[in-house]
Amino acid sequence: MPQAYVDQDECIGCESCVQICAEAFQMNAEGKAEVTPDSTGAEECIQEAMDTCPVECIHWQD
């Protein structure tokens, strides 16, 4: 399964990814989104969060 990551420099902390796919994303102490350790989010859920992100800061790792 591919792994997602959040570009912390681009994230604006809107929390849309957390609202859409809480099993894969969380907010960190700086108010930025990050992928949860041992993420259990389904690819479809993660992709929906990516598609919804207003600054397109969530990406699939190669």
C-alpha cells in the first residue's frame, strides 16, 4: 500500500484531511496535519483527503 505524506511547509492547518480521513491524519503540535503513525486509512479515504486539500500539500510517496 502506498504511503501518504504531508508537506509541512505548505499545510495551512485547515483540518479538512482530518475531518475526511481521521484514521490516516492528525494535527501536530504546530497545528499542521500529519499522517498518523501506523496509519490504517484506506487509499480511497486518503485520496479523497488529497483531492479536498485546498493547498494540495498531501502527496503519495514514490
